[in-house]
Amino acid sequence: MQTIGLVGGMSWESSAGYYAALNRGVEQRVGGLASARTVMVSVDFAEVTALQQAERWDDVATLLVDAARRVEAAGADLLVLCTTTFHRVADQVREAVSIPLLDLADVVADACRARGVTQVGFVGTRFAMTRRFFVDRLTSAGLTVLVPDERHHEAIDRVIYDELVHGRVLDDSRRLVVEVADELWDAGAGGLVLGCTELELLVHQHDVELPLFPATALHVEAALAAAGVPA
């Protein structure tokens, strides 16, 4: 089993989810007392978010590159960024390390195509829904991507940043995301990508009619496979 490197802290709720899911995955596959070989370096979510909001992407890249290099130096064999929004600088991180970076958009696209879904709805932070760096990578992989109407963006952002990153899971917010999912379904989506790691705390397959593609869960599955954990 190889060592999975994690750049976390965006948010710590997301990082905790990755860590727990990786270890549950190894336990289920290997059994006994087995757990995942991991190395994690966490950044300060407040710091990177402030830089994001100020459009200081070179500084964001510097922070995440430093974290990734520290993960590599600690013995990781592959690298996972525990975030969607900050995949905006994934190319810079990829070029700065010698271990492979498991790009989240590629993982999601592979999962969609494997299920025969070529048109998907994408729900994430307002930044990820409007700046298209993530959507464009999905599109380049052959998917048609639909995002929620702009009138929903502020409310979805509020759910993520005011609630989910603090571990608050509210029924009203779940209903909001389900309503957005229904609109995307009506618009022609054949699946729904939960493109913010914290959204998986809120919405599950039994909540929506559309096939769900939860980015974190898919990322974890791909990382376990890449690390050589038996299926």
C-alpha cells in the first residue's frame, strides 16, 4: 500500500471527511486493523480564502505548493488536494512536485462517463460555479455541464461558508440544494456533481432523484485505487 499525501485545511471539515473516508475504505477492503497510510499538511482556510477573494492566486499557489512539497518530503507517493475551489491552482501544484497529483475534475469526469452520464449538473461554491476552471476541465473530458441559475449562487455560498464548514447541517439548506438539483434535472442534467467537498455532509443519494456524483467520495475511491489498496 502506497502513502497518500493530502493537502488539507480547506476546510478542516473537508479534511476530516477525507481522512475518515480513506481509513474506512482501507478497513472495508483489507479488514482487521488495517488503516490508510497518509501524510497530511493543512493550510489556514481563513488565509487562503482571503487570498482567493482578493484574486491573489499566485500567493494561493505559493501556499499550496509549499504544502504539497512538504507532503512529498514526508514520504507521500501521490498527492490529493482536499478541495474543489482551490483546484484553481492545481496545475501549479502539479508542476512543483515529482509525485502524481490526482486531479479531482478528472476523477469526477471518469466516474460520470463510466455510468454513461454525459450531461451533469454541478453545484459548488459560487467561485467554482462562475469561474469555470473546474467546469471547463469537465467539459474538456467530454461532459456537458449545467450550473444552477445565478439567483441561487449566494444562497449556496452561504450554506457552504456559514454552515457546512462549521459542521452545521440544516434541513432548510438541504431542501434548497434539492430544489436546485430538481431545476438542473428539468434543464436536462443526467446526474448531479456535488462539487464542494462539504456538500456531502448535507446531501445524499436518497435526497435526490438524479444519480449523485459526490466529489470527495469519488476522489477517495480513486486515491485508494492509485495507492494499490485492493478493491
